[in-house]
Amino acid sequence: MAKAKVIWRERAAADIVRLRSFLSDKDTKAAQRALRVIYGGGELLAAHPKLGRPIDDGSHRRELFLAFGSGFYVIRYFIDPNNTVVIVRIWHSKENRTI
């Protein structure tokens, strides 16, 4: 089966910058590892778009959880009608989120 195309929406790209900046202030190697984990998640989704669990809110969005440190990164995405994985947000499980 061919790999799905993966699109990182603008807010997801901004999330990556924010997450990297947070870690690079403390530990540049950890920031590099975080980027590998996050982008590796995108590669996993290209190969297996339905890998993440569906969100039970009627939105057809899914979440992929990627272990990192004492928590995990969450990649929220949906699969469009053309079988493209559209990544909309990314955050770390220990973040204080209001969105």
C-alpha cells in the first residue's frame, strides 16, 4: 500500500516551534530528540493513517500518542477524503492546555 501524504497545518507547525523552543532553553539534545519523535509520528501516520485512536466527538479527528520523557506527545489529525493525513495540533501531555 502506498504511503499517505501528510500535511502539517500552520498551527501544528507553530506547535513544533513552541515545543522545540521550550526544550532547547533547557536541553538542546532533548529538543532534537523531541523533533525526531514528532516527525517520526508523521512518518508513522504516512504509513498507517488510522494508527491513532478516534476522538469520540463526531469530528472524525484522531490522536496519536508518542512516548517522550515522563509523558507523551499528542498529534491530533484527520484523514481527508483523498487519504491525506492532516495534522492540526501537537502538544505534550504535561502542558497546561486550555484549547
